[in-house]
Amino acid sequence: MKPDVVLALLESAAEQLKVRVSYEPLQTSVVHGGLCRVKGEYRIIVDKRATAEERVTTVATALSQVLRSPHTAPVELSAKVRDLLRLHDASPTPGAPRTGGARPARAA
């Protein structure tokens, strides 16, 4: 699926979650935006100069954080959007052993 189509799906999911997404010129070249709270409401700010792929990553990562919040009301999201958010979820899987960043050894 093209990044612009994926981004539109994510923006629709953000609207369902009542999360405002805005595109603004950011002063940093390392981070392309992220999640913040303004007056108690979630907001995703994305660097408007970011590529479509970087925008998808920023919005998907931020939305996965919103969905982990205990204050987020359940919403019905498409399977594609849920899969994409799981892919960008930076939190460890509950019950999974922590490896400290080490990769498991491969069987020979």
C-alpha cells in the first residue's frame, strides 16, 4: 500500500480517537514529530518537510502510544490500521522476556 494511502488511514484513525494531527515545520533534523498533550488533549505534531514514510512512522508510533493509554476509549479500527499500529508499537509485549537489546541466537 502506498504511504499516502496508509497516512490517510492513520489520520482517519486519529480522528476516531479524537487526536489532532498537525503538520508544522520543526526545527530539528533528528525527530520528525511525535505525540504530546495540549490542554489535556492528545496531539500529534509532524514535520511538514518529512517524507511520506517518515510521516507514517511518526503518526503510527504516536497512535500506538495513545491506544496504550488507560484513558483512551475503545474504538473500532480496521485490521490494516491495527496491524500497522502493532508494527510501530515500541512497548514490550506483556510477558515477553526482556533481552536488553540482544538478538536471540539462531539455530545452526
